Amino acid sequence: MPKLLPLDSIQEVLQWYETNVCNRDLRDPRGLRVRFQVEHFVHLIKLTNKYGKEPKNRRAAIEDIRSGKIQFVEDRYNAQRASELPWAIELVTEPHCICPNWQAMGSGDENYVKNFGTEDYPQWRVLVCKVIGQTRHCSTIFPREIHARQLDLRLWP
């Protein structure tokens, strides 16, 4: 299991995400590139404002994080999702499987699925990607209970 990211400051977590996830050439087992955009950081950690809503202007929120205007505030972000950002790399490069997106309301096309736990105590994570040509663009990552039937239809392996 990959290490969890320390949540000392939101600026450090953002910088780690940019350096290690956004600015890397990440390839899935099929050799296809999976890209992460800096602006998705806001959604990936479920950052919210004082009204409990995700900021509408993600670029502005990223600039506010960089300038120190936005800090980690309890109940305004998801600590589990923020600390598990390093898991995105293994989700892309070493998934258990890649399936068509099974969420009816989902905006993605493919789900990268991996168990970071054990068979007895699974910790499934799903990375949802939009397909744009030969590139996959990450939309979101989240924990999920997986039922075997969801993995029946696979794009890989």
C-alpha cells in the first residue's frame, strides 16, 4: 500500500500533487497516458467553502491556495481523500482492472479499480477518467465498495 500524504499544509499537498501526479507522464497498463489537471485538486480533496459548496472557479481557488488565502480547515475538505492522493499513481499504473464507467450519472468513460486493502478487508478505490483520443483525463477518485458483478465487464485485463 502506498504511503499516505502528510496533511501539514494545503500548499504542500498541492505542490506534491502538481509535482508527482500532474507533471508526470503516467501510463496505464495499456500504454495510454492518464493526465491530471491542477484544477481537479479542488474536487479530488472535496474542498468546500464556508457554505459547504465546492468553489465554482477552481482556478481561482488554486491561486488562493498558493497565496495562502485558503488553508486546511476541518470539515471543509476530505482528509482521507487528500492523504490518499499518492494512491492515484498506483491506480493508474497498477490497477486491478479497468472497466467501463458503471455510474449512470457519472461524467467519465472508464473506471480504474484497485484494492489497497486485503481480500478480507478490502479498501477499493476508483479513478474515473474521461476518454479523449488516446489520452485519459482523470475526473475524480473515491473509495467504493465493489461488487463482483461491477468488475465482470472489463476493458483490461
